[in-house]
Amino acid sequence: MVNESKISSLPIWMTNLNDEDIAFIKRFVLSSGSLKEMANQYEVTYPTVRNRLDRLIEKIKLADSSTESEYIKLIKKLAIDEHIDFEAAKLLIEEYRKIKEDK
């Protein structure tokens, strides 16, 4: 069981990861960062693993960006997690920024 004080001392980027992300990172480290080995373990193609890693990288970068509003972070997270497509995310963010500029 995880201690609450340990959770509060985790970096923000780590607290935003789900169990699947953490399992992926663990496998990545244990395979010495070999995407080829990861593809074998997951029984998928190399590009599939590469795309998964790219999404994880974007999720971590997003959590570290402190200059963006919470709304923009949410929209980007939805796109990274493939709940909405990137074009829809771009449109929502552009419209949000226009509204903010008009105020």
C-alpha cells in the first residue's frame, strides 16, 4: 500500500500517469530502453510502441508546463489520450485563446 506522504512528494508529472503508463515505463526501463524489445513483449509492431512512447512523452511534458491554463492542459490531455482528435483539440484551444484575448 502506498503511503499518502509518498504520493504527495511525487513530482506532478508522475501523479498524472495512469497504471498503464506506469507499467509501460517499468517495462521500458527493464528492457534497457529497447523499443524493439518492448514491441516483442507487447506483441505489437515497433511503430505502435514508438507511438505509445510519444504519447507518454507528451503527457509528461504537458504536466510539466506550468504556463498553460488548466483548460488547455485538459484539452491536450484528452487529445494525447485519444479521447478527442488533434484537429478538434487545436480548434478548441484556438477558440479559447481568441475568447481570452477579447476579454
